Amino acid sequence: MKLTGNEQLVSVRTHLTEKKSTLRTVSLCGGTGCRASESEKLLVLLRKTVTEKNIDITIKETGCHGLCENGPLMVIRPENIFYQRIQPSDIDEIVEKSLKNGEVIERLLYEDPETGRKLIKENDIPFYEKQQRLVFAQNGHIDPKSIEDYIITGGYSALTRVLSDLSPEEVIGEVEKSGLRGRGGGGFPTGKKWKSCRIAPGSSKYVVCNADEGDPGAYMDRSLLEGNPHSVIEGMLIGAFAIGAREGRIYVRAEYPLAVENIIKAIADARKWGLLGEKILGSELSFDIEVTKGGGAFVCGESTALMQSLQGYSGEPRTKHIHTTESGLYNLPTNLNNVETWANIPIIINRGAAWFNKIGTPGSKGTKIFSLVGKVRNTGLIEVPMGMSLREIVFDIGGGIPGGREFKAIQTGGPSGGCIPGQYLDRSVDFDELTSLGSMMGSGGLIVMDEDTCMVEVARFYLSFLVEESCGKCTPCREGLWQLLSILTRITEGKGKEEDLAALEEIGEMVKDSSLCALGKTAPNPVLSTLRYFKDEYMEHIVDKKCSPGVCRSLFQYKIDNEKCTGCMLCQVKCPYQAIEGRKKEVHTIDTAKCVKCGICFEVCRFDAVKKV
Amino acid sequence: MKKVGKIIADFPLTPESLIPILQEIQEEFNFLSEDSIKKVAAGLSLPLHHVYSVATFYNVFSLKPKGRNIVKVCMGSACHVRGAGRILEEIERSLGIKNGETSADGSFSLETVNCLGACALGPIMVINKKYNGHITPAKVEKIFQEFTSQ
Ligand SMILES: Cc1cc2nc3c(=O)[nH]c(=O)nc-3n(C[C@H](O)[C@H](O)[C@H](O)COP(=O)(O)O)c2cc1C
Ligand code: FES
């Protein structure tokens, strides 16, 4: 069906809503996380069982619900029963008891780790309770492959409002007033960017969506494209109208096959419905979108490199004395925004800039999606208002650190972000506040580290990633990072000298000041921030030649505690290097000459008898 | 298998098609042979050095043939803090090959990736398309035993 105007969209929505509102639904998460926990098998089984038992219920495979750690996840509506960690063997019982009779199966409910209480509804779970889901509101509700689902929930109404009531300038004014800042890392005011692209002269203009999401540990953009692709398309349509662009591109990471599949399907559907193409909804707006798969290079997330890549070149950034809003793709004015930024646009138009502007802090408005990962109980994707404290995120939403370990640091901002220590846990997530702590917002990865993490090694790890991903075009980044990495490696090997710390700082500052693009300009952050907050750990490595968390291999050894060892021989059997000696029921010993410190004995010992010293 | 010539012919012969064409060849053959790189350069009328530079710039391309089974270990930050480094070593030991290598009999290739977007399940290893989450060094051997016995 090709929609020709606003009234038609409204009547289609009413019709679809009437048709679907009476039906009960069961949503099974089909995001990458749950698929990795074999949710696809469950879906097949669920479909089969429901058909066999002849139950009147709609089965939906939705996008990510967020609590990936406990997947596969399922929600039965309207009761809102939330099941987790579902196994194929549970399906029969779910269908029989819950889908047929509305009964709740205790075993599959979420258990509050504090109180031990079983919680039935998604919203009762502390992980969800403190979140404010705007951009993610429909993830987990709608079937991303169905444009109808999106339309029922009010989808494309922001577009129709823009087309019928607003001028391009008014749209830009609204986005400016909302205070929205780019979610891709830089935090540039979105309305301001749109305005400069609108006024830039050019025979044609582009809007581009950055879905390269190269930050390891962050996957919100993927989940949005997978779970609610039409919201991104709608945002881009509104942007195209405001800026005056006819063509759009989505540059998506090649490692995200499901996101690619869903966005391509959504674009094809939008075309069929007359929401992309010529004279959209009977208006003067003509706009279409093409999808390009990236090649797996982190630097291609940078705006100028991304545009090089779209044109078929290696992704090497250029200096930005001329902005891409004036000369970007094919030297034409190009407006690049991140996936999450685009998905915020329909919300701002629908609810109004004044409403949006009330959420967040003076400098950072709206919500932000974070991927809360690492050493935290509830890992997954969360959406919270800007200004929430790191403590609330890690301890209330994340449920704290597993295994009774102590919190050590939280790393924000992607590989070139920084590590924030415990004393700043009450600081809030806000673009400027994170920057003032020597880190940054980045795209929203929050990696929690506990006392078993060695901060020197963490800095070395990030630097090794950045050395690998530096494109090599400018010397400070190419050579400077390499120098930083070799010093850090030396320190982790126990060969560090005290002068190294000054050298790290000096080289770090130099790379920051003189690199060509933001990759190099931020790359020393992991070193500088750990030096700022965890200097003691560096000194321990350099002076005492020790790594207390037991990570840097040259600086600790495994030893068996004579008191605790029962002589069960498990470690001896499991050691792949035959480095453990000792007879049954006798205390075992580790031959340090043979031991490579793989840690298997430490992991398998049931008596806590293997120690790191 | 689709021929390289056919793959090239499916795209508009413009410079923007270079990366998508190489991606499809990579997907079809698991690597970019010298011959295919030359054919692409000729097909798109691009200098060979340009095609070679793109083929070596992006991580998805490989100039070496790969094994029948591809093992990918996530080395992203979330997996790293949960001990991915030690897991990689265990896999290297278990398969008898280093990261980036292919076993002599062509059965396995071992690669690392920078995040599979399933960080909540880290540390993660993917064998072909199958995700194995929450891996510990002690589990590695068993996963491969099960895999080869299937
Ligand atoms: C090395 C590097 C990698 C980047 N990677 C991404 C990315 O994966 N996704 C993204 O949206 N922005 C990324 N950015 C930021 C973009 O350059 C750009 O600022 C952003 O896409 C603009 O959109 P926004 O204003 O909506 O944030 C990266 C920047 C740098 C320097
Ligand atoms: S860091 Fe390993 S899946 Fe994201």
C-alpha cells in the first residue's frame, strides 16, 4: 500500500490498532544477545507448540529487551509476565500454563538478589525500575520486521506533523531548542549541525547515519537498528526535510548481520508504503536511503573517514578546517548523525522541545542508552536520563559487583575514554562532567572493573587496540601511540623505570595536541586517566615489581596453600602443562618452571587453595 | 560457487562498488586471492595499488585462505575485563595454532574480533556461527572436543 497523505496514515493506524488490540501477545527477544543464547530454537518450538495446541495468541520476535545477561527473555502481554533464561524444555509448560491459562511459572521469573523475591513484571525488576525508556520504549514491544507494528505505536506521526505543519527552519529550531547533543561521541549540538548543513551551498545534500559502532563493549546502535529500525528512518526523513537532502546513507558495521537485515527490510517496507521515495505522503519531500556495510575499521566511525569509506577508499580522516556539513560526501554538504541521535528526533517532534528539554542536566538533555558491561551483575543495555549518578547505574540498575568483589573503576567513552575511580561514583553521566573527569561520554559503553582488574594492564590493552586501529596517516598518532604501548608493555612485564611515568605523560600530551583526528587526540586518555587516578598501581609494578590483582604474569605466581589443599588432584589433572605435582590426599605443589600461569588450577580448585602471590 | 567475474558484473562499475564487491568475494571464498584482486581492479578500471590498499586496510578482508571452521574470539573491552586474554591462549594451545593462523590440515582458522555485540555473555567465542558465551579457560578443551565429535 502506498500512503498518499496524513489522513490515510491516521486511518490505517486506527484500523490496524482495532485489528490487533484484542489479541494477546507473547514476545520473545530475538536480539543478538538472546540469539547467542539460542532464542531462535525457542521461537520455532513456540510457534509449533502454539499451533498444535490451537491457542489464539500473537507470537512476536522482538528486538533487544536489555537484560541480555539473563536471556533468552520472554514477555507475555497484557499480563506482562516476564520470563528469563528459558530453555527449550520449558516451552511446553509455558504454552500450557501461561499462554493458555494465564498462570505464572515461578521458576522462570527473575529473582531479586537482595530479597530473594520472585518478580513477575518487567517493570518491578530493579534493572528496569530506574530506567527511563524513550528511545528504547518500543524495543521489546514491536516486531522490527513489521512496519505495521511501528505505525500502530504512533510511528511516522512525527514525520506527518513536520510535513503538514512545520517549515524546515521550524524543525531545526525545535531540535535546537530541545538541546539534543550528538550521541556518537562528540556531543555536538544537533540543531546547530543541521542549520550549518541547511545553509551550506550545494547542488545536492546528504544525510548520513553513523552505525559503525566501533567501540568494543558498546552495542546500543546495533540494538536500535535491530529492534526499531523505522525510528531511525523516521529521524532521517525529518532531518532530510529540515536540511534539504534528497539522499541518505546508513553506514553499518559488517559484524552486525541482523541489524543489516532488519534495516534493509525496513527501508524496503517504507518504500512500499510511500514513506521513502518520490513525493513522500503527497508532499514535496523526496528522499531515499541506501545501506553500506563497513569493513571493520574503528577509524571509519570518524566522520571524514566514514565518507572516504562510503566512496570506496581506505578510511583515512582528513583535517576538518572545512566541515563535512559544507563539504562531505562527494564534496557536497553532508550531515552525519549517530543512530541514537536520529532515533531521538521523532520523540522531540512528537513531544515537543520544551518537554524534552526538561529531562537531563543543563548541558546534556534527554536520555542516553548505555551498555553496562564487565564486572557487574546485571549486564545489558540501559536507558537513563542524563544526570543520573554512576553509583545509581552500577549499583541500583547494575546490581553491583558479582562474586562479593570490590568496585575499582568504571571505564566510559570507548577505547579512548578514561577510567573513573570509586571516589567519583557520585558524579553524573553528562557530557561535560565526564570530560572534566578525564574521560568522555563516547558512544555509551560503561565497563565496570573490579579489584581483580589491573589498571596498568587495562591501559596497555586499550593502547594495543588503538595502535592496531590507528590508520597511520599522521605521525603523532602512528608513532606516539606505539611508543606509549611499548612503555606500558615494559611496565607490565616488570621492566619499568620510574622515569617511564613522566615519559608516558609527555608523549600522551603530545599525541593529544598534535594528532590529525579525534582518534589520536583522545587515544592517550586511557593512559593519562589511569596515571591520574591509579598512580600507585603503576608504582607497584615499577618499584615493587608486583601486580596485586594478579594479572601481569611476570609479576605474580600461583602457589598452593598447604592448609587448604586436600590433595584432590583436580588441578593436577586439569593442568595442561603438567606443572602440578603431588599424590592423592597429599598437598600439591606447582613447578614454577613449567607453569605458564594459565590460571586453570585457580579456576577449578574447589577449596580456594590456589593463591596468587 | 559464484565466479569473481559474475560478482563484479552484479554491481555498478563505479569506485563506490569496490568495498561491496570485495566483501562479497571475501564472503564467497573466505579470502581475496591475488587473481581476484587483479580482476576487480581491471573490472572497475582502478589502479591495482588502490584495490590492494583497500583490501589490506579493512579488517574484514583476508589475503590468506582460511580453514573449514572459523573460530573467532572476542577481544573487546567487556570480554577483556572478564579474562578473554587467557581464553585466547587456551584456544591457541588447544588448537595448536596462533591467532591469525590456519591449522596445517585446514580444519581451523583462529581469529580475534573487537566486539561481537553480545558483551553481556562475555567472554565469547564463536565457532562458525555458533556463539559460546561465559567461557573459562577450563571449558575450552571440552567445547572443542564436543565440536569435533559432532
Ligand atoms: C575514531 C572515531 C570513531 C568514531 N566512531 C563512531 C561510531 O562508531 N559511531 C558514531 O556514531 N560516531 C563515531 N564517532 C563520532 C563521529 O565522528 C561523529 O562525531 C558522529 O557520528 C556524529 O554524530 P552525532 O553528532 O549524532 O554524534 C567516532 C569518532 C572517532 C574520532
Ligand atoms: S566485548 Fe566481547 S562481545 Fe562485546
